[in-house]
Amino acid sequence: MSLFAGGAEAASTPGFQPTRANKTRAPKPAPPGMVWIPGGEFSMGSEDPTTDGMCGGHEKMPDARPVHRVYVDGFFMDKTEVTNEQFAKFVAATHYKTVAEITPTKEEFPSAPPENLVAGSTVFTPTPKAVPLNNMLQWWRFEHGADWRHPEGPKSSIKGREKYPVVQVAYPDAVAYAKWAGKRLPTEAEWEFAARGGESGKTYTWGNDLQPGGKWMANTYQGKFPVTDAASDGHKGIAPVAQYPANKYGLYDMAGNVWEWCSDWYRADYYAKLAEANKGVVRNPQGPQDSWDPAEPTEKKRVHRGGSFLCTDQYCTRYMVGTRGKGEVNTGANHLGFRCVR
């Protein structure tokens, strides 16, 4: 008997083949706050978003190509990003200190100026007027005292934001929480299979139209980036979890709101190397053995997925489901969180 459900929707984008989801049922009831993702075979990656018919933006995103066939086993996944409330329970139980709460050393960040070797993290700061979008340091600052309890700096707080996704978490922080919760971080392939919700070749987790019926489907950036977020989607900046419709697997915010850590090392050439080494289906890929970002070759980076409330077609269209992000493992930000799998 075939493991796959037949008749999956035909691909709608060149280079994509239909998704074939497993027929196997969940081995047990879903743990609280999680849903069963059946796994199966799918086309992973993204077409060039700068071409006609795509959603625009200025980046060709070659690291998300070639589109290739991948198989993943079934797994449970958190319905939402881990919230401040959930992370607070972990910290209360373990007395864990996040990377942002610990003073970094020169050995860890040899290129950092001495004034930045203090406990803190990076915070988005709107610019007073329009600026060229070729230097992100114009809208990001290192803020002394910014951490998960104080996402925008020491004068900010998560009081009243218990249902917001926890942010300012570095990769080791996400791993520590997942281990405490009896879970783990998803691989990049698991994350994308889940985000696609059984569909194939769609631009977004919900389909090909950014605003079906004129309705915003994710928390992204409208207005003039990085000056003013017009909040046309109903939220200026970060939003509580589950404010937009779930995808077909019952997962919320798989596009926008906050970026999410995956377990894979980031390599810009990873998909190309997979294509060279494998002519068929890649099964349960765990990512490359090391990290390489040609823009910052000395930094050790892991994959981010999903985009955030700062993504916009003016600068970053990485709320597109097959696209990839990356981040240095010990660096957090106020638009970066995570969710877990089991």
C-alpha cells in the first residue's frame, strides 16, 4: 500500500511537482499546543521572486534554488511560535539566562567595538526619513539591556504581552527551551514541509495572492520601509500569536510576525550541493556540516525561516514560503523567535 495520499494538488509554479503527503496517522494524540504534520515528499525551494509574476522585491534569492525533491517523516509541531508566557515558565523552572543577558567576550565577537561588549541585543529602529536600503545598520542598533524580558531595551517590558512570541533569543536559547520542553527545533526541510500545508509551488503559506479578497494573511510591513509601518494588516510591529488564519495543517504565523530558528547550519550553496550529490529524493535532510555565508564568511550561522513583521516587498520578501534567512548563532533580535517540533 502506498504511503502517500494520492491526487495532491498539481504544482502551480514551474519547477515544482505535487506534494505527496503520507497517509500514516499520528502515533498518539497531539501534545497540548501541537499538531500532527504527516510528512511526505515535496518540492523544496523558491523561484526567483524578481521575475514577472512573482511578488517583487529586489533579491533574486539564489540560495533557495534549485528547487529539489525532499522527503520528511511525520512529526508534531507547535501551532504557534513560543510565547513570552511559555518561555517565562522555562526560565522560572531552570533559572536559565539567555545569551543577551550575559556580557559577551572579545573572543566571541573579535570584530565588535568595545562599547558593544555589554549585555544586550539588536533592536530595529525606524529612520527619521527615507534612506537607501543597502545598509541595514541604518535601522538596526545594538541596545544595552535588550533581552527577552525587555525586547526593545531596558525601558520596555513584556507585561501585557504574554501571548506575543518571545524574541531576543539566540540559537542556544531556543535549543535550551526545546530540550526542557521535551522537544527540538525543526530542520529546515521539516519547517518548509509544514509551512506549505500540503500545497506545492505556492508563493505563500496560504496561496498565490498576497491579499486574497483584500485580506491581509500575515503580519508584515506596510508603509515606507524603514520609516513608517502603516499597519494596514492591523498590527504595527510585532503581534500576538495566531492573529491570522492558520494554514492547512493548523499552523499559525508561518509567514511574518517573527523569524524562526531552524536546526540547520546555513550555507548559501547548500541546495546547489544537494543537487550535485543527489539525483533523486533527499530523505530527512539535516542540513550541511558547517556554515558559509559569502557576505560574512567568518560568522557561524543557522537558518531562519518565515520572515517577520519587518518584511516588505520594498526590501525583504522572505515571507514567501520557500525562501531562506540566516543569523549568527549567538545573536538575537526583536523580530526573531522560534517554535518546536517533537
